Amino acid sequence: MDKVFSLGIDLGTSNSAAAMSSEGEDSPSICENTQILGSNLVGAHRTLASALYIPHSTEFAAGSIQLPWSRDSEDQIIGNFARDHGAQVPERLVTSAKSWLCNPHIDRKAATLPWNSTITETRVSPFETSQRLLRHVKESVCYSASRENPDWNWESGHIILTVPASFDEVARSLTHEAAEEAGLGRVTLLEEPQAAFYAWLAHCGNSWRRQVGAGDSVLVCDVGGGTADFSLISVSEEAGSLTLERISVGEHILLGGDNMDLALAYVVRSQLEADGKSLDAWQYLSLIHGARSAKERLFADPSLEDAPIAIPSRGSGLFAGAITTRLSRDTLQQITVEGFLPLTSISDQPAERTSVGLQEFGLAYESDPVLSKHLARFLTRSLTNVRSNPGLCKRLSPHLSDDDTFLRPTAVLFNGGVFDAAPLRERVLQLLSSWSDGRPVRELESAQRDLAVARGAAYYGASQLSGEGIRIKAGTARSYYIGLEASMPAIPGFKPPVKALCVVPQGMEEGSETRLASQEFGLLTGQTVGFRFFSSSVRAGDKVGHVLDDAERDLKETSRLEINLPPLEGRPPGDVVPVHLQGLITELGTLELWMHHTRSNQKWKVEFKVRTE
Amino acid sequence: MTKSLKIRILTGALFVTVLGAIHWVPGTTPYATTLSALTLIAGLYLLLLALLTRSASSNGEQKLPYLDTESQRSETDTVDTIKPAISPPDTTFIDAEILNFLGLLQEKGRFVDFAMGDITKFDDAQVGAAARVVHQGCARFIKEAFAIESVFEGEEGSAIDLPPDYRPEEYRLVGKVGGEAPFSGKVLHKGWKATDVRLPHLISATPRDPKRLVIAPAEVELS
């Protein structure tokens, strides 16, 4: 079916949004998310909290949690009410499913959420949660679009789903699969910082060429509620016109605006406790909301010295029980600007996460809350990545010097609600400039930072449909490797290193494939054979077939690969078949690995298997 | 309204009128007390009839008489009555939505707690703290649910000329209201208007128990 519109879906860690771009329309428009907003209450918001609440069977009256497009009552609540109500019933609330989806330490299809909940009958998997959120977004879009136009049809849409740039291939393919199972069809994946950059392109129109020039390295600094995601996009000139290329992506950093609000609430609570006022758990929740509002007011109006925070009583006696306090600008500055974005040096980076003997198992929250250090680490790794690849070095050469220790951005595009606060944007620019001997770093003007990813995705989809508009050259953000057991004599007490063979190089574009014809593998038939699978985001120079001596030292283990070959016709099981390996990036941006029989046309797909430890 | 009821009311009204008129007839002064008593009885009779009429109409509970098209039709067939120019909408639905709105003000900004609490025994500091809670929550909710602007964009106290086609729903005239537009005056209050309404709506408009409409549920913690 002909595609007549594109739909961008931003499935965020904390909030989701969708935007649509129809044929003949200039800029993408935001699709409102219809959602349950209370018992017997339904309404629409521009964002949908990425929260799933699983109510008790008697908690809501029959028919009081029903969505306008469904005939029956729901057994789940998705969205803002789920988040707000669930904060008081945490064992029935699933949040941050997306961060769980890229957690390599759990089986992401196993019903493990809400994490640590004692109510076991309601558990869902991170995969299932993503699927339900996506289905909700789809149904809400269909509901509003078909009310406006009865002939509207989902099938005629080109669907772009954004994922963090830090998602590895397993998390990407799980997202893709969740979308398909949620009935979204075959979606195209796009990295979120790139989507934010496309939103900026859409916002500027043709004037973007006047705002950046050849030699610019743009840092996309995307800090949402729960995560921080960095990417670098370089601008250069080829045959007289500007080209864009995404040259490096950051790691998955579980640190965002919510951490700032929590830190503020924590400080305000200790001030109150010093005054002899104590808060219960519910009042602490409303203190977090109050601290966020006060923070937003102070950031929005530089003339205010402080802002009030009012905390209601738990019971109905408001006059006797309400507590008020004030958030001063000093505290705000100390906690948010100096606490999260201090002027540290470029060599000051977060400590590598060491594996302690005993650790509470859960989401890998950052132990170091200083965003400045994470940014320093990202820019240092970016330079390592560029240095490893002669092509990238050449592209950036006029702007690189031998004694650089990190890649200097010349401009920043801010994204995420956190950066609505001008003082935080200024601080990031100041920090970057201090690392570049005081040379100023420009800010690219962004708008609606909480909706830009969805908008940018819709814009990207529309330009794919029309074949017009500039594209960011990107390809795979990482290179991928298969682990090989080294053949060496056994030495007691010494574990032989695992070698790794590069099967997919960084920057491999959608719709292309690699084939390792030089390397022949013997594959055992009739039983499941497993391989270890590794990746790296800082080895842009590795080509297909490149062998690394110590995978565990240089690479990050991503997952296990498994393949089960039926015995070839007329051959007994246990036979060894010679195969070649083929890596393929689909048009939709997912990675597939295939085994080709060297002596026939037969081939088999290798499945990613999540590690379970 | 049935035909017989109407005739009885008419008779009663006539009786009161006649009794009232007798007061003016010279020479009836000695019987003033009796006449007043009769007038009173006639008045009470009328009142009773009027009440009967009301309870007869509200018998249908959900359906108000002016919505009951069938009885309206039979009425037009028999008696030449005054038809309502506009038929008001179903009030059960509207009431439920308004209570829901009140519930939202309570949930987001403790509005009902504020209005229902006994304010007299608390000092201004405590009332102020409660007011901040209400302001913080209600302001956020109202700004989310409506786009609100002032009707008059200038300063309060400034002069204004209202053209002949001014909209009375936007400007309320007080003081010496007379003559022909344009009117010249002074703005006392700048007014408010909503340019967009984004309120959430009820899933089911029929309350489960119309006699006990819940604004905010009681909250119970299980441990």
C-alpha cells in the first residue's frame, strides 16, 4: 500500500509522544495521546507517561477504566494517571521499562516487573511492557486520526520508532519485535539524538546551512527525565554541499532530570526536618512535585530569589496540616548546576563501574551523578573512535590536532525537558568552552525539547517518503564481533582469552551486507550451538574479518547467539557443515546474522539470545 | 402538566384575585380578618398545587418533562400551552461532569478540603499555607485544562470605548447604563476567557448511584 503519511513515535523512558507528517504538510504535528486520567475519566495529553499500572480486580468500578476505542474494561492503565496513582501503589506500577529492555543481566522476555514486587500475579516482562505502551500509542493515534478522517488507515503510514543511540543490537531488535507484535507493522528505527537533530532541521528549514558550516562538530545533548544520551554529528563539505555524519554515540546513562528533582526534594526535606517538621511517604511524593515546580519557576524567572513549595496534609484537614517552605535560588544553584554540572576538568571522568562482590541487583543507575564527568568521558571516547578510523580522521583532520585528548564540539543542540532551563544550557556551554581553552561553543536554537524527538522522527519519515531533504549519514553505531575460543595449550589456573572476529563494522548502512568468505566455520548440526557476541562503540576502524586477541578486555559482551541446524538431508545428526557468516543491516535498521552453507544455497538465521546469568 | 391540574390552578388564582379585590370594595373593612384568612387558604392551596406539579414532573428521575417529547406532544394536542423556546440539555449528564470537575480541583488542588474546612479557628499563617497548596495545585490544573487570557488586555482602571457591536458576554456594563452605543467607560475588572478547553471527560455519564455522587473517594492504606 502506498504510504501517504509518516508517524514518528518517541517511546521514552519516562514519557512518550507521537507526531505525524502528512503529504503536503510542512511541519509534523503532535498527536495527542488519549488515556485514562482517573477513575471513570478519559482525556488527552501531548505526552503519555511511559508507565503501566496493573490494578487490583476490585480497585476500580466496572466500566470505569475503559478507553474510547475498546469495548471492554481494561485490566491495565497506561499513562499519566498510571504514573501518579502508581506512585502510591509501587508494587503494581511498571516504569522505566525501556531501561530494563537494554539491561543485559536479565531475560528481557521474562515477567520480572515491577521489580521486587511481592505481588506476583501481575508481573510483566520489559518486552511485554514496551509492547503494551506501543499498542496504546497506536490505538490512540488511530482513534483520533480516524475521527477526523474516516478513511484514515494505519497501513498507509511509514512508521519511525526512535531508540536511544546507546541501545545495542539486542535492545534494538527487541524494540523492533515489540513493535511488530503490538501491531505497528514493520517499523524503521532511528536514534533519538539524530531525531532531535532532524527536528532542528525541520525547525530551521533551509536556513540551517547558515547556522552550521563545514568543520562543525555538533554535540546533541539529550537529557530526559531518566536518561542522558549523547551523540556527535559532524558537518563537512562534499562537492560543494554540506553533509552530515553521526560520528559517535554515548553509553546508556541512567541519569536525568528526575535525579535533580529527587536531589532537591531530599535537601528540602532535611531542611524541614531540621525545623521539626516531618513528612510521611505521601507528603514526600508531593514534595518532589513541588520542588520540580519551584525549580521550573526559578529557572524561568531570573528575578525571583526564591519560590514557595506547599505540601498538603494527607488527611482532609488542610488548615491544620499543610506545610509550606521555600526553595531558594542558592539551593537550586548548588544542587542542580553545581551538583550535576560542575566545572570539572576534561580528565575528570566517572569511575569505571567495577563489579563489587555483592551488589543489589536492579537497574544500573549511575553511581556518579555528575553529568559533566559523563560528558567528558563521552568526548574522550569519541576521539578514540575517530582516531581508530582513517576515514573519520580525514573528515575531521583540519580540526583535530595531535595533542587533543577529546573531540571538541563547536556547537550544541540541547534536547529534553531539562534544558528548558536556560541556566543549565549556559552551564554546559561554559563547561565545553572551558575544556577548549575558552573558545566559545555555540548553541543551536531548539524548540519544544520534550516533543522534538517525535517531531524529528516524523520529519525523517516524511523525507524518506518524498526522497527529498538532507540525511544524516549514520549506519550502525557499533561494530559487532563473534567470540572464538582461542586454541592454545591449557595452563592450570589460567583462562585462555577469548578472541573476537569482526562480523559487522561500525557505520554499516541500512540495506547493506557483509560476507566473510575467507573464514569457514564448521557448524555442528542437530543440536543448539551457541556463540558469544560482542560490540564496541569506539572501534570505528575495525573491518570485517578483523580479529581481536582479547574480547573480554577490549569489547562489551552483548548477548549470546544461538543456532540450531537440522541435519542436512540424508546425513546423520552431529555432522559438521561448513558455513560462511553473513552480516546484514535491513532497510529498517535491524541487524541479522546468517550462516550460509558453502556448498549449496541453503542459509540459516542466527538468533540473538539474551544472556541469563 | 395535566389538563385538570391546570384548570384547578386557574380556579385558585381567580379566587385569590377576587378575594384580593374585595379588600378594595368600600364597607368590607369589618370582614378584613375573614377575607385575609380566605386569601391565605387560597394561597396555600395554590402553593400545594404548584408543589404537586413539580413532584409530578420529577417523577421520571432522569427525564425532565420538557425533554419528554411524548408528553409534550400530547400537551400540544389538547391545550394551547407555551412551549419552551430552548430545550435545556440533560442535567444529570451536566451535573456529573461538573462534579467531576470539582473532583479534579480537589484532587489536584484540595479545593473542597479548603472550602469545607472550618477556617475560623486557624491563624492567617495556617490559612496562608493551605492557600498555597490550593493555589499551587489549582493553578497547575487550570492552566493544563484551559488556555486562559484576560478579556481586556490593557490595565484595569483605563478608559474603554465599546462599539455598538460589542459582545455583552465579554463586557458587563454597570453604573449609568443608558443611551446608545458606543459606550465610554472605565475598566474595573479585566475579565477572563478561555481560548481553549482541554478538560478530561467522563467515560460513563450515568452515575452508578445518582443520590450519592462521589467527589473524592475516601483513601485507605493497606499494609
